[in-house]
Amino acid sequence: MSNKKATSFTNYKQMSDELDEILAKFDNPDTDIEQSIEYYKSAVELIKKIENYLNTAKNHIEQIDKKTG
């Protein structure tokens, strides 16, 4: 696996893991409303980054399919 692919996977994996951690914080009864709002903002930002990553990957796969198909 090339470094670029490994880095992309790591970044995706890190974003996914971070999102899981944020979502778990919502289950904590000690999390107050202000913290919840900040966690929500962070989650939305991460979701946008993940969606962008997945759309880029999809476009890349479609380009490969066009070249090989």
C-alpha cells in the first residue's frame, strides 16, 4: 500500500474513531447541554469531512472503472 493510501486510510480511520468517541459522550449523563452543543458541532464537522472523503473515493473508483471498462 502506498504512503498516500495508508495516510488516507489512517485519516479516515482516525476521523471515524473520533466520531465514535464524540457520539459516546452523548450517552454520558454527566454531559451538560453546553458540552453537548460543542460535541454536536464537532460531530457535524467530522461527518462533512468523512462524506467528502467517501465522495472522493467514489469518484476515484468511477474513474478507474471508466479506464478499465
